[in-house]
Amino acid sequence: MKKNTDILQELGDDLPRRGARMRGGRGKPHVKAYYGMGLKTYTDALGNEVPLPLSYGIIQRAPVLLRDVAELWRAQGMNVVAQQFTAAHAVIGAVLDGCFVRQQENLYMLNLQMMIVGGAGSGKSRVALLDRLVEPIDRELRLGYRRRMDDYHRDLLRHAAALQEWKKNGGRSDPPLPPDEPLPRSLLLADATTQAALVRWLAGNDGHLSLMRHDELSTLKNSLEDRCGGFGDVLKKAFDNGKHEKQLRTADEGYYIRRVGLATVFSTTPGVLKDFIGSYEDGLASRIIGHFTASEPRFDPDPTPEAMADFNTRMERLVERVEELWRSLREASPHPSPKGKDLKSPLLQEGTGEALFLCLSADQQARFTRHFRALMEFYVALDDLGEEAVPIIRRRAVDARRILMIWSLCRRTEELYRDSAGRISLPADGLVHPTDDDLRAVLDYADYLVCQSVFMHRLVAGTAQAEDVKANEPALRRNPLEHLRLLPDVFNRNDANVTGKLCGVQARSTGRRIVKWIGQGFVRETTDGEYEKTAKGRACGRRKNDTLQKTII
């Protein structure tokens, strides 16, 4: 298996060129798989630029449960397989209740926010089939809500009788209080909803995970009014699992949600995505994992009855395994109810067994930090994204921890992690320790998700915006990595400006690039206007096939 030893590899090395031919000379572009670091794109069959599909080697290293979900669509090609594999993390993660990851001082639930983007006919609507994985769980939760409502109606009758008795006695004592109406509880949220209804269901799921999936993002945006807080605000608070409170004039329309655990899987087109996000200034877009699917002008025949029966059988087996994992988590770590203790209280601590926490060893934590630090340095200093990469990298680091926890829990469904009775075994102290192999695979997968997020930024905001490029600068520009490679190991400001002209940037943009190179440790300033590449900067100048300093061990 190919190892990613060069984390600062050239952006364009893995780009399939237009007109590139596959072996055999069929005239089709040779589409490679994504592996490594940096934005790598190709032109699909309809002329749209999209990121390279995920390497199948990463999917093969995933837990069997996630791998089997992706295998359902193996015949549809790697673009669809990668799409379904990515969306499955959000769907399965939404049933992993009472599980948390910690990054610095913040505690996060396992909800992911996915945006599947593609042109018409690209196959993005297939994510709707993933609902089948969690529909039995949703039915059970809704049935429990109906039973609570039946109890509530009986309590209302008892209250009415008690009130009549109180009146007959002259009403001298305090009147009996009416029962509290239970809030709704479910897993899947309606895809056509108003803002007030959405907040009410989220209040019922307070502290629990919810999943919203919608095929028409424009319809959802128009249906959600601003009466109970903007939908973008709800999504932002859902990423951080923060509180959402709103008090309206009517007493029964005020809500206070302590932890918003909303996972989303939306599918849309690039044009609607731009309108939905609008700007990167408010932080919504950097919280969303964008995933782009290539468009293919193909019309597949209907599957045979035998093939459809095989698909349904395999899907039902996956549904049973997801439900088994959900029940095991409920039994092993009873989740606090909304009437119980506050989920933000100090009582919810790692190692007490009250909840499940991701626990990295010291070496794993160091590897994780080195990896995302290298990602930060790369995209800030060696890519046109610049400092706007900072929130994207930080939030993908949170998602990487969530995905690592999802992988570690899905591993528990495999035979190796079951007890002697064949039941899923979970740690009694509540500390889930991932394997080193899973950590390495998830970090490679995180590179892919960062690439998708960077491409979404370029689609919505544009690459030139990061450096405030003037309108008179040439359209053909080379990225900061190529600019740095063209410079000698020792150079001055004039050398950088001359090289910058060859790269299609003006002196002002060259100055900003130098500042970023110095800030991220690729260049040091020796004297005023004189610069020298560091060892890390010199390593960037070598080709990826050369012997490079191994930054991630």
C-alpha cells in the first residue's frame, strides 16, 4: 500500500490532465484517486471541475460496517462509493448516543454535517437510501413518544377530575397542577418543516442526536422562517453542540436547548449551495463537510429482480447491525434524560462510565497534532486559501475526532471485539481507545475531507479572494507552493518580485506570500529584505519522488 511520506507534495502532481488517455487509448480521461495533501481536481465527463474521488485503499481500512455500506454501490464507480461512504458516517454517527470526543476544552457529540454537491443526474440522490439504516430506530423512538402522549392524556383526565373535586371542596387549598406535555422524541427529523417545529423537536431531543436529511436544499431554506432563530444559527450551534435558546412573547413558544445534536445530510447543486452559504464570514460554511460528486452522462438499466433482492438482503443485514450497536450503547451507557442532570455539569467526566469518550494515547495525540499542524502550515502558506484555511482545518480536526470515534465504535460490531456470548463489548470505564491503524487511516481520510472543504471554499468564495488580488493581475496564476519552488534557497525581495511576475502575481501579493512563508516556518528573514529557506522550505522545492524529510512519522 502506498504511504503518504511527503505531506508537502506538489499540488498538481496527481492531477489528470485534459486529454489524458487511459491505457488502451480509449480517449477517456485517466481519473486517479485522491491520496495525500492538497487540492487535487479533474474535469468530469460533463466538463465540471470536481475533486478526485477517495482512494479505495482508505475504504478498505475502514471498519466492516462502514465498508459494507460502501460496497453496496461498488458497481456505480468510485465517485458514488466515496459519496455514500462519507454520508454513511453522518447517518451512523447520529445513532451513537451518549458518546463524546474532546478537543482542547470543548466536548463534542458525534454529529456530522454533510453537504453532498453535484450536478443533475450525478447520483447524489442515492444518499436517501441510507435512511433505511436508521428507520427502525426512529420508529421505536416515535412509538415511545406516542406512549408518553397516551399517558399524558390519561393524566389530563385525572387532573380534570381532581380539579372538579377541588372545586367541590370549596377551593380552599392549592389547586392541582396540570401535567407537563411531553416533548416529541425521534431520530429522523422531517425534511419539510417550519422553524418553530424544528426547534420543538430539537428541544425534545435535547442532549440526544438527531438526523435531518433533505434532497432539495432550496425548498428547505425557504420553508424555515426566522421566527425561532435563523437556520444557519441552528446549524452553527449544532456543530459545537452549544445551547439554543429563544423566548417568544407567547409563553409556550420559548425553548431552551442545552445541547443541539443535529446531524445533517443535504444534497444540492453548486448554484443552490452558493446561495445557501452566501459568505464564509459567519463561519457556517467552514462547519459543513462539502462532498462533490462527478457528473456522468450514463443511463443504467434497471437491476434484475435477483440483484434487487440481493441489495435488499444486504441492506437489511446492515440495518440489524446498526440497530444492535445502538441498543448496546443504550444499555452500556444510559443517557441522561432532559429532566436529569445537566450534560455540561462536571459530573460527566471521562473514565466514570457515565458516557463513552474517545481516549488517545500520548503518541496518538502527538501524531494527530503534528498532522493537522502540517495541514495548517500547508494551506495557510502554500495554497491560495491563506489564513481562511484556519477555521476549516480546525473544524475538520473536530470532525476527524468524531469520525475516529465512529470507526472505533463500529469496530465493536466485529467478532474480535465481542464477548464470549457474541454480544458487543464496550469498555466499563467508558474510555474508547482507537487503534493506531484506525488513526492513520482516519488522518488520511481527513486529508480528503479537507480537500473537499477547500474546493467548496473556492467554489463559493473564489481562490483570489484570500489574497485580495487586484483585477489587473493576470488570470493565470501559480499558487504559493509553485512560487516558493521557483525561488533559490537564498533570495531577496527583488528576486521574489521578479519570480512573482512569472507566477502571475503583483508585488503586493508577493509580499503577503513572504509574510505567510515566514509565519509558517518555510522561510526566515536574515536581514532586512534578505531571506533564506528553512529545511522545511527547501523540502518543498524537491519533487515528491525525491527523498524528503518525513514530517508525519
